[in-house]
Amino acid sequence: GAVVSQHPSWVICKSGTSVKIECRSLDFQATTMFWYRQFPKQSLMLMATSNEGSKATYEQGVEKDKFLINHASLTLSTLTVTSAHPEDSSFYICSARDWGGSEAFFGQGTRLTVV
Amino acid sequence: AQSVTQLGSHVSVSEGALVLLRCNYSSSVPPYLFWYVQYPNQGLQLLLKYTTGATLVKGINGFEAEFKKSETSFHLTKPSAHMSDAAEYFCAVSDPQGAQKLVFGQGTRLTINP
């Protein structure tokens, strides 16, 4: 099956700093990528959808200036959490889908802790 | 709009017993339906999916699910539970058109008793 690699798997940062999370499709072209946030013992909440070469579409209530998403190539999307605060601590998961595919493949997730 | 309801946030079964995880969905168009499994601190792994065709879908690790349009259900079953099945399970629905965003249920934590 298709592989999506997400990096880093965990990160600890200080309040006020920015953190970048990468999501790569290793063996297919990801025309669409999705970024989710998951709080402990809860379901996945879609943050944004990005198509290669265009601006991301953010879900209602998600601050686009705080969660910067870039999808510059068919194999790489990045999520940057700017000016992170403790309330941004969470598990972030990306998924990717190729053109015409019915299935989205998920990365391993990134545990972000802001101290 | 689409939505998913998973009945039971926590299900506990004995090893070797039948596993039944319930999922009901709401969709204004014929949906795609999915079951994913998540182990602690990991991403999601696809167990099985329904898009079109046969309504009984077989997946990995002995799991299967049946799409019942009249009941708007997509329950997940496994005849005999194994200790390694202990995990969080998510049912999801997507619209076959457009961005095909996944809408997830709340999740069901499956515990296997020895």
C-alpha cells in the first residue's frame, strides 16, 4: 500500500516559537492532503484540506494565520504552528490522497508539546 | 452534510469472542464508508472500505463490515477476537464527489480480556 511519512513523530517546543511538521507521500503523487488534530481520547478533527499548488482550505474555527499549510509539491505538505502556546499541544496527523483515489493514507502522527 | 455515530465509546470482549463495533452514518448522497484502526501514538490504518458493489466488505486482520443502506449502518465485525485487536477504531464517511473529506465518528476503544 501507499506510504505517507510524517516527521517529526514528536516535538517539544517553548511557548512563542514556531514548529514545522512535514508530511511526505513516498510512492505516489498526493494531489490532496489533509491535516487533522486529535485531542486525547477524542476523534480526529479536520483542520484543512490542501491541493498541490493552491492555497489550503481551512475548516471553520481554524486560524489560518496560526496554522500555516504549504503544499508546494505533489509529495510534500507542511504544517507550521506559529507562535505556539500550550493550548496548541496535541497530536497532529496528515493524510494524503492521489488523483481519483477513494482512499486517503495516513502519516504516523506528530505529538506536539508546547511548554 | 455528513455525520457518523459510533455506538459505544468502549467495547470489551473476551479473547476468542465475537467483535461487533457499531457505526451509523448520515449522508445526502451515496457515501464511501471506511473503518480505521489506531494504536497508541500512531496514525490510522485502513481496515476496510466500501465504495460501490458488494455490500459485504472484507478487510485485513479478519475484519469485515456490511453496508446496509436501509439501516444507514456499516457495522464492523470479527468472528474471534485476538489480544492484538485491542486498539481504537474509527468509522468514517466521505462524499465521493469533490474533496472527499473524511468525517469521523467519535471512536470506539476495543479492549480484549484474556
